[in-house]
Amino acid sequence: MLKVRAGWLRFSESFTEGAKLLVAGDRMGLEGVVSKKAIMPQRSGSLSAWIKVKCPGWRERNRDRWHLFERP
């Protein structure tokens, strides 16, 4: 298992039911889950297979957030 020193970052082994993990994250009020595409081998560099899947609750709470980034 990977050792992580950051208190806010958690590593876990593979999940077979990602949808259930996302529901649990939504219940906890998390923004989303960062995961690696299963078809991509792990490697460094600019090509990344890491993706962030947003929780439905976060999307709903932040659906109008784009207004914060509009230019006057």
C-alpha cells in the first residue's frame, strides 16, 4: 500500500463498484473522487489517466458557480 503523509489525502485499493463509492462521497459532502482509468498503465509525464468525478450533490450546489469567473 502507498504511504501518504497528507492528512487530507486518502489512498485505497481498487473499487469494483465505483458508483457506490461516489454515493458515499456525496453523503460525506465531498467534491468528488479522483481515480485512474483502468485501461491505462501507471506512468509519469504529461499524459495522465487520472480523472476527477464530481459528486452529484457538489454539482448541484455549485451549478451557478461559473458566474464567479465571468469578466465584468
